[in-house]
Amino acid sequence: MTGKRFCRLCGGEITLHGSRTARLTLCDDCRARILGRYVYRLEHHIVSKETCCLVCGKPIPQGHGSYTTCCQAHQTLLNYVTANYRKARASNQDKAWKEAHPGGIYTPPTPKRVLSPLGRAEQEAREHGLSYGQYMAKKGGMAHEV
């Protein structure tokens, strides 16, 4: 199926190649503009709510739940345009993690715990190779006089 379509945002002409994805319903300039805005937000760690839609540039209505777009249709369009970028970014992060941890399994160091007096006594008993009861009996903490 080959036909002529128009960009959903700017009205420029697009030649279809069979699929009706966002890649084929937006012109190259619009896709590049949307992806550029999205990448800029990620690279500069911008997490606050946008004042203008990343897709069309209109102000986002007050009380609208989205942080980046003015309507659900534009949110879907943004997801289509950024899908390949997000997949590549996740893959790169995964590769970076594997390079940083060549053993493959990363276990973070366990934090030092503050032990109670009973816990400290149990730990000292283990260090001496004794059970808690044997350690306390040797230490004299449980000795009873008859």
C-alpha cells in the first residue's frame, strides 16, 4: 500500500510504506523536534511539569495529569516517537552496568548494624566458636550459686 498522507502536526506531505505508526504519520522534522525536546529533558534531568506540550507546543491545561503533553493523543504520539530511543538508552545502561560489574552479580555491601547487648554477646560467642549458652557459662554471666 503506497499513498500520500500529511503530517499530523505541520501538514507536510509524507509517503506511506504500509504501516500507520507515528513514524509514518509525522514528518521527519516533527519527529526530530519532539525527540530533541524529550532528550533535552532527560539529559538535563528536568523532572518538573512542562508548561507547553512537547508535541504541539500548546500550553498544558491546568489540572491535566500529564507532565509533558496537553492530551492523551499527544502522549501516545510521544510514546511512539520516543520508543526506539528509550529502548536504546535502557540497553546502554544495561551494558554500562555489566561493564562496571564484570562478575555479573552485584551485591551491595551490607550496612553495619548496631547490635543490642544480647546480639553482641551472641556475636562474641560465635567468634570464640561456642554457643551462646556455653559462652555465657564460661563468662560467668549465668552462674548460679546453690
